[in-house]
Amino acid sequence: MGNIAACCRSFWCKPKNPDIRISLPAICFVWQIAMIILFGLFVRYDDESDAHWSEHKHKNNITSDIENDFYYRYPSFQDVHVMIFVGFGFLMTFLKRYSFGGVGFNFLIAAFGLQWALLMQGWFHSLDPNDGLIKIGIENIINADFCVAGCLIAYGALLGKVSPVQLMVLTLFGITLFAVEEYIILNVLHVRDAGGSMVIHTFGAYYGLTISWILYRPKLDHSKNLSGSVYHSDVFAMIGTLFLWMYWPSFNSAIADHGDGQHRAAINTYLALAASVLTTFAISSLSAKKGKLDMVHIQNATLAGGVAMGTAAEFMISPYGSLIVGFVCGIISTFGYLVITPFMEKYLKIQDTCGIHNLHAMPGVLGGVVGAITAATASESVYGHEGLVNTFDFEGNYAKRTPATQGGFQAAGLCVALAFGIVGGAIVGFILRLPCCWGDPSDENCFDDEVYWEVPEDEESIPPILEYSSHMVGKNTDMIENTIGYNTL
Amino acid sequence: MGNIAACCRSFWCKPKNPDIRISLPAICFVWQIAMIILFGLFVRYDDESDAHWSEHKHKNNITSDIENDFYYRYPSFQDVHVMIFVGFGFLMTFLKRYSFGGVGFNFLIAAFGLQWALLMQGWFHSLDPNDGLIKIGIENIINADFCVAGCLIAYGALLGKVSPVQLMVLTLFGITLFAVEEYIILNVLHVRDAGGSMVIHTFGAYYGLTISWILYRPKLDHSKNLSGSVYHSDVFAMIGTLFLWMYWPSFNSAIADHGDGQHRAAINTYLALAASVLTTFAISSLSAKKGKLDMVHIQNATLAGGVAMGTAAEFMISPYGSLIVGFVCGIISTFGYLVITPFMEKYLKIQDTCGIHNLHAMPGVLGGVVGAITAATASESVYGHEGLVNTFDFEGNYAKRTPATQGGFQAAGLCVALAFGIVGGAIVGFILRLPCCWGDPSDENCFDDEVYWEVPEDEESIPPILEYSSHMVGKNTDMIENTIGYNTL
Amino acid sequence: MGNIAACCRSFWCKPKNPDIRISLPAICFVWQIAMIILFGLFVRYDDESDAHWSEHKHKNNITSDIENDFYYRYPSFQDVHVMIFVGFGFLMTFLKRYSFGGVGFNFLIAAFGLQWALLMQGWFHSLDPNDGLIKIGIENIINADFCVAGCLIAYGALLGKVSPVQLMVLTLFGITLFAVEEYIILNVLHVRDAGGSMVIHTFGAYYGLTISWILYRPKLDHSKNLSGSVYHSDVFAMIGTLFLWMYWPSFNSAIADHGDGQHRAAINTYLALAASVLTTFAISSLSAKKGKLDMVHIQNATLAGGVAMGTAAEFMISPYGSLIVGFVCGIISTFGYLVITPFMEKYLKIQDTCGIHNLHAMPGVLGGVVGAITAATASESVYGHEGLVNTFDFEGNYAKRTPATQGGFQAAGLCVALAFGIVGGAIVGFILRLPCCWGDPSDENCFDDEVYWEVPEDEESIPPILEYSSHMVGKNTDMIENTIGYNTL
């Protein structure tokens, strides 16, 4: 019996070996080659990016190149692209010695994820029935970036505690789950979720939190000295925060309907975000001695309004409605950092490095609820007949759906997102815990770039002068010169 | 008599208490709730962002969604948005220990200011006479960002010396004054100022300088050790500089006329900025021993060309005219940092932390003058009849205005901006000096994030080793180990 | 004989004097004034940025302002602008003590270069035959930014080893050579190169490498202690990397054909870049002990896919073709950093600070080859008749050119770019070696901002305590207090 226990322990708790020299290159090469083959078999340009565009124009009576979807969406795409790589990347540089890992692994998994997302989403949404090929254009690459965002949110919970190999696996499964979940929510249930409160944020957050729960590290406080920030790493993180904050109106409007849809989504998001900032500063100041503000709150909770407007941004929620959503979310999210994150870590055994529960999970769920209510209360008097049909796509099979029914389906969509996040996270978490050459760090080496990166010696780092210490007095001069030597580099 | 003096002193010069735990949350909550109520009463979507857009299209024979103003202005809006939050924010991170305050308080007051600006500007410019409601669209949110810029410029003069509570008050009044001033200049005087040389820069700079004059701190040199930069804070500030510099063409063209107006404004600003860079480098190098360049000049004076093109950018100033404006402004602005800022501090008792007099006040006034001259000399031979009418809006009541008259009105507009800045600044400065729970720092604690922020301990910070110093010789070993301890984190 | 040798040596090897107080201001002023005069003589607005646009619209039956080229290209222009100033600028901040020089001199020479480029390119491409004037619009300023990119690439090889005066000269000649080379390639040979694999990257890289070869510094290892990075300088460099990476689709599509051309170029570049990231991480990890990643690779080689898609991005290379290009380039480029750069430095005497041979030269040449092959294999079945004509501009004099011939000309274009880079670089390198008041640093002072910048004293820097060292024992207390003094600022 003791033997079995010991055997189990030795099976599940092998000493960690963070050497990824074989596993990371192998996974990168194999998956990239797989992408090339699959793209070769399945992916082509769509009507608007193919050289046959000029013929397509004639056929469809399009008078001008400016009608190409590229010109409707490219500026928003680039803003979203910045959010994915600089926004998420730099938001995760706040740790004092994990900035390389924060921005670097974010880069790696996003670059892989968007390729796999183009395929997965393509099979579900952009398959040409004539030839069985996926036809891609600007909207597909925006959606691929969105899909990746779900996995980057999950990374936020695991920051500093997993290996890049694990992250690649997390991303492969995450994208797959995302595409299925998105298909069920958007196509089967015919739910509207342009900015992804449910599809992206709720799913991504619960996916990451569940994985973090399964990968719980009881001795994580051994890495305590590296789990905080330093002055300049906090300023770096503000780059991420601000680019996310500024470009969020583009995130929520990027794939909204042409014309008033995109226009309204941008305005609503702009307002909700502004309100979040004020309540975040208020709660942060209220909660500390002498009213001192906490950078963690400013870096994160100010963004909650954008998350929560993901579903309702394109609806006629009205400007003051957006402000209310932002107002509430700033409070909830900051409160989460103050109370819920420590509670979850202590009692639920969920270690959430970036606090994604406060920034994505709660505001995401709230956003889904707000969307359901706003949809349920939509009326022709507010939208106009044509506006209502356009906004909710009450066409074809759905021509007879009423706003009230739509509200119900919206709520159902939220449940689907939650279920996929939790169940999917449990499965992937279990896989990532299998004893295998994952290369994850030991509890003592979490939050440390030294594990996976060649870290440059800092000018402030001390050259080996321990040897002087035993016969110090007579060597003072040497020590001082040495000190000067490295400081005046 | 002495009693009264003492009483006065005790009234005006109470010891500072920078605790903002009650005042900051209170002001944030009260004002945000006020915004929600006022938005609820007054603010709705305009024709292009409302769900009735499709009906509006039919009614006005608009054939395509791409004609929605969103597609004309959204890319420029996002660039302006980046300038407000990353540009101004990071430009103010240059101080060694006030980066949190620079970027953080900039974030706070901009997020509040844009809401209040939507209301104030809305009442003046976007009121629907049918229902008394403000109708907002993309142009309103660009203008709100512009309005906020005026207050952020003022913050530049006060950086490190005021509390966030004072900044909120400064912003509330600043936006109010701005909206009135803007209404008088643009609507009453019918002046053109697309990029805001007068309306934004001149007003904002004199508003801030006057406040700084009234809040003069005679013992500010007690904070001298924190009033400079460190190597990496200067690099952070360059992020702000470059995003301002790169996106300034969008700033000056964002609300210019569709078509040639936006196109020309972008080109002119692009050229003026390029010329500023060369003369800034030249004067900076010329003024120092061995020609060493000063980062303060590069961070700021390179932008002067953009400020000075704010009025004339959409006029036919011609490419070489833009270069001349940039050339002159780079010289004046750098010269300002070398001579005028120290002079103002010593003799006029105006402490101008970021040197906004050099970057915004002088180039802003110059921009107003350039605009007046360019307008006065405009002619049908250069603009074409239709072009002249479009560019200067010589329509309706103003159909008979000549370019010469327009030039005169432009000059009058400059005077209005100056007057509002100085008088408004005097009033607000006086308010901010009233003995009250402003929470501003004492002279010893200026430029220090410790006052309002939870600042992380730096890895370089020294653990308490003072205790060793009295019996040092025998403890050398400890000290060294200690040193190694904190350096090799 | 010995006399002549000594004389020669004293002529060629004068002691370095990096004082630029006269030369830098002189060159800035003279050249900026020259620009103003030349712009006054030659440069005017084009039809779309001139106030006569409304008349132009009527004449050409243009129904809407949105047809102004500004709206097709301005968003891409701004992205390119960010790449030039933040992308290239911050990519060069990676050195521990040359961040000011990296981002600052990049700023200076780009701001000068774009003016000269507007003239040089204008004479070749935008001359109005009616009046002999250059007419500029949005496409001209994009092209000016492109032209500047060539010189900034060259700067990458020389980073830290040349003076700003030398850089200005390098830029003047570089822009001139670029414009001639571009004219020959694009107009005489009628080659397509929208993203500039050949015109920009190949030319720029070989231009810089040849100059670096001629300016070889045998004793550069005297500056070895400054030739690396520190932790935070590597994070700064990631800002540059990411903005280059994210906006590269705009770079390659900015001047592509309206409609499908721009659309396809963006998608292809997006895919190639994603593939580069994966192979870069793979090779970087594979090459190091324990699989530790090297920031130099991540900062640079991830971009190789964008360089290599410069020519073929607007062709029907198909999505999987783009992935293959990115896949190969990531490998080649990382391999270059591991093997070729050290080899070149040791055996070919080419010191390449930023490794532009790996990031621009090799991928640029590869991009030219890929472009030639893709063009040669183009067919009407893939492009459609109209699409083929549009994509390759088989109109006018070139109406009868076949894809196969076009492929040959593409290859010829690559040779022209190479020849201009190497021969031009040799000439300019020789000029920059002439004994003259260039102000370049001595071998001991390379990579050091102290030479050209007023560098702020860091809080970590040590105050002069050498004086204590000779009578140390009794002064320990002072030293420690001193230490505390500067550390607890």
C-alpha cells in the first residue's frame, strides 16, 4: 500500500526539469509544418482578397475599390493586433523578473494560435461549399486574433508557473475549444457577441482558472521574492494597459455591422472604459492607508468596462447605459483584486497570477448578462424596424425571433461559454499535469526568466567578490575599486 | 497686527497632509454619478451611430455604409486617443520617481475630462433643436479628446506638485472654460482652428502656467533630488514623444474637412514636425559643452512644429511654408528650455515642470499668428473659388467675409484663447490655493510617487544596514553578503 | 618610406575628437535651409491634397470624398510611420548604454531623410510635366518613409560606432542612391516590389554592411563591456520588435494596388510573420544549453518573414506559400545570428551591431528570389486576365510582357539593388573614413551615450568615493552612509 503511494508520488511528483531544448523546438517545428500542410490543403483567398476581385466587382455591381471590406475593417484589425501583442504582452511584464517570459511567450503562443484559429474557425464559418476550401479575408484574421485572445487570457492566470511547451499545448486545445464554443454560441444559438464578453472573456478566463486550479502549487511562496513588481516593470505594464484601454473600442467594433454598428460599438466602449477608470481609482484609494493607489488595480481594473461591453456594445444600450456598466465593473474588478483573489488563492487553491478572474471572468459574465438584458428589452421604437433586423440579424431562419427570445438565447450562450471554459480547462489541466517532459519550473523557480531565457547580467549585478570577504579589512581598496568598476560601466 | 499675520499664515499655510483616502474616492464617485445622470438626461446617438442609420441612408440618398463619418475619422480618432493617453502620459514619465503619477494621473483626469467635455461641447455644438438632446458621434469623441488635451497640457506645468484631487478640479473647470472659449472662437468669431493652436495649446498652456504661478512653491528646491530623470525614465519619455510626434498629423487632420482638407492637414503637419527635429538637435548641440545633446530638448521641442501647425495645417500654406514654421519653432522652443524656463522660474515665480511654455504656449501663439496671416493672404487663385469657400466655410452668414477679414478674426480668436487661459487660470489657481483638504504634497515631497502610490521596493533598494555602520570593521563580511543578497535577486 | 607610412598613419588615424558642437548644428541648419529652398522651388500639393480637389472631383466624376486616396492609404501610412520611428528606434535601444543614441539618432536621420526623399523620389516619380513641379500626396509621404527605412537599416550595422554627423551624411547619400536605384528597378525594369524586399531591405542592408566593413574597428573589443544589453533595455527593444512585427502587414500593403492588392498583401505578410516566430523560437532554443532562449533572436529573427514577403506579398503566393516563406526565414535569420554574424566579424571584418545581415540582407535577397519565382509562375488561371494585368501592371509599354519575362526582370532588379548597396556603400564608406571632423568616437567609447548626450546621473551611480579608498578602514561609516544616501533617493 505504501509502495503504491510512493509509486504514485514518484509518478505524479517527479522532480521538475525545465530543460526544453528538445521539446520546444520539436513542438514548434511539428506544429508549424502541420500548419503549412493544412493551409496548403484547405486555405485560399476569399473574393475580396483574391486577384479576381475586379471581376467580382463587375459581377456584383460594386462601383469602387473602397467597398472592399478591407477598408471597413483594416484600421480596427491593426488596433486589435496591437492589443494582442503589445497590450496583452506588456500587461504581463509587471513581474520584476518575468518580463521576457511575459511578452515573449505571449508572442509565441499568439503567433501559433492565430494560424490554428484560421483553420478551426475557417472550417466552421468560412468553408466554401463549392470546393470545400476555407476562404480567408480581413474578417478572418480579426477573428483569429480574437480567438487567440482567449488563450492569452488563460495564460494570465498561469504566468510564471508553466513552461512554453505547456503553453503551446494549452493554446492548441484552447483554440479548438474556442472554435467549437463559438460555433455553438454564434451559429447554433444565433447569439450576438461582437466583442466577445462571453465567447472570448468568459471562456478564456474560466479555461485559465480551471487549469490553474488543477496545476495548484502548494509551495509557490518559495518564489515569493519574485512574485512582485519593481518600479520600472510597473511602468512597462502601463504600456500594455494603455494600449488595451485605448484600442478596446476597436476590439468591440472590429467585426460589428458596417455603418452604425461599428460606429455605436466604438462609442459605447469608449464611454464604459472612461467610467471604469474613475471607479477603479476611487476604490483603490479607498482601500489603502492614506489613500495610496495600487498600480495593480490601475493596470487591470480600468479595463473592466471594455470587457463588459463586449456583447452589448453594438446594441442601443445608450451612452448612459455604457457609463453605468463601466461604473459597476470598475468597482467589482478592483474589489476582486482586494478580496476575491486572496480568497481564491487561500481557500479555493486557485493561484491567479494576473487576476484574470477580476479583469475577465466577472466582467465577462456581467457583460453577457448585460447583453441578454439589453437584447431582451430591444424594441422597434428604439431601433426602428430595419435597425432591429440588422442589429440582431433577424433574417432567414431567425426572421421570427423576438427580442425577448433573443435575450433568452443570449443567456444560454453565456452558460455555454462557462461550461466550455470549466470542462475544457479541467481536461487540459489534467493533460498538463500528466508526468511528461513538460519542462515546467519547480516551485522555487517560478516567476524567474533565468529558467527559460539567457538573461543579461545587469550592470548593477555584482561581480564575484565573495572571495574578498574572508580577508576583508586589508582589501577594502580592492572592493571599492571593484564596486566602482561595475557601477561606472 | 502680528496676530492677524499669524492668523493669516496659519490659515493659508497649514501643514500639508497628502492623505486623499476620503477626498479622491468622494470626488470620483460624485462626479461619475453626476456624469451618468447628465448623460441619461441629455446624451443620445447621432444619425450615423443610431440604429436608424439605414433609414437615414435611404432618406438622404446615401448609397454606401462607407459614407458613414466613422470611416472618414475613426483611424484619426484612434491616433488622437493614443496621443492623449500614451503620448501625454509617457511624456510625463521622465522624472525619476514620478512615472506612476505622470502616466497614472494623466489617465485619471483624461478619463474624467472626456465625459464632461462630451456634455459641455455637446451643449454648445451638438444640441438637437427638436428634442433638446445632445447627439454624439465620432466627431464628438474626437473633440472630447481635444478638449482633454488642454487640461493635460496644464498638468504639464504642475507635474509633481499637485494632488490628484486638485487635478480633478483643474480638469472640471478647464473643460468648462475650454468649451466656452471654443464656442466663442469657432462659432461666434467663425475662426478656423482644426488642430487647436489657439483653442487647445495657447489656452491650455496659459491656463496651466497661471495656475502654477499662483501655486508658486518657494522651497521647491527641497525636492531637488527628485526633479531630474534617470536613464530609463528618459527612454520611457521618448515613447510619449514619439507617439505624439508620429500621430500629430492625425491630430491636426482629425476634424478637418473631408477630402483635401484632411489630406493637406496631414501633409503639412508631417513636414513641419520633420523640420522641428533638425533645428532642435542643432540648437541643443550648439548650447552645450562638446555639443552634447539634452534629452529634455529632444523629448519636447521636436514637437513644436506640430503645435504651430494647428491652425494653418488645413490651409494652402504650401509644403515649404510648413517647413519654415517647423524650422522656426524648433529653434524657439529649444531656446525656451535653455533660457526662458530658468528665467521664468527665477524672476516670474512660475515653476513649469515640463516646460509647457516652450512646447505649447509659444508655438501655440505662433501657430495662431501663422494661421491669421495665411488666412488673410488666401486668394481664389490659390484655392479656387469652391476651395476657398470650403476651407474657410464662407457660407450662410459668412458668405461675404473676405480672407483679409478672416485674418483679423483669426487674430481676435488668439486673444480670446489667451484671455481665457490667463483669467481662467487665475481663478482656478486661487481656488486650488484655498486652505482645504486638497491633499497636495509638502515642498519636500514633490515629484515623489511615494506620496500617492504604493511603490514596490526595488531590487536595488538597500535593506536596513545602518545598524552595521557603527561597528563596521568587524562586520565587513556581513555587509558584503548583504550586498550580494539584494543584488543577485 | 617610413616617413610616408608615418605620415599616412597620422593622416588616416588622427586621434578621435567626438566634439560635434560646430559640425552637427552646421549640418542641420544648412541642410534644413536647403530643404526649405528646394521645397519652395519644387514642391506643391497634388490633385487630391490641393484645395482644388472639389473641382477635380467634378471634372473626373468622382462622387464622394471617400474616393480621395487619403482614405485608402492613411491608416497604413500611420502604421508605417510608427514602424520607422518607434519600430526601428526602439529596436535599437537594446544596448545597455546606447538607448538615447539608438532612438534619438534614428529620430534625427529619419526626420531629415524623409524631406530629402520627398524631393529625390519626387523628381523621379511625381514630376508634373506641365509645370516642372513635384506634386505630393499621401503616397509620396509613404514612399518617403520607405526610403528612410533603407538608411535606418544601414544605421543598424553601425549602431554605436559612428557620430550623428556621419549618420547625416550616410543618410544624404543613402536617400540619393535609393531614389536612383528605385527608379531603375521600378520604372526602367518595371519590377514590382510593393514592400521593398529588394529596393529597401537588400539595398539598405548591403549599403550598411559595406560601410561597416570600410569603417572596420580592429580594437572594438575595448568597448566590449558596453556592447551587451541589460534586462530593461531588452524589454525596451521588444517595443520596437512588436511594433515592427504588428505593423508589417501595413508596410507591405501601404502602396499596393487598391482593393485586392492591399488586402492580399496584408494577409500574406500576417501569415509569414506568424510562421517566422515559431521557427525563431525553435532554433533559438535548440542552439542553447538547456534550451534557453536568446532575446536577440526573438527581437530580430521573428521579423524576417515580413522582410521576405516584401516583393511577393501582393502576388497570389497563396496562404501556405506565405507560411513557407516565413518558416524558412525564421530559420535562416536565427542561424545567421548564431553563426554568420560571428563569422563575418572574425573573418570578413564586418562588424554588424544589430545583425542586419540576418534580418534584412538574407531575407531581403530571399524575398527578391521568391518574388521572381512567384511572378514567373503567375498565370491567368490563378489571377484571372484582369487580375494578372492589374497585379503586374501589364499595360502600356508593358502590355505584352509575359509572367516569365517579368520573373527575369524581377531577378534583374535584385541584382541592381545589390549592386547599388555594395558600390554605394563603398563610396560612402570611403567618404566617412576621410580624415575630417566627423566626431566619431574612439574604440574605447563606442556604444556609449556619454559621448553625445548629457546622461542623467542614475540613482544607482556611485558618487566619487575613490578618495576614501586610501584610508578606508577608519572611514567605513562614511562610505556606508554615502551608499545609503544614493540608494534611497
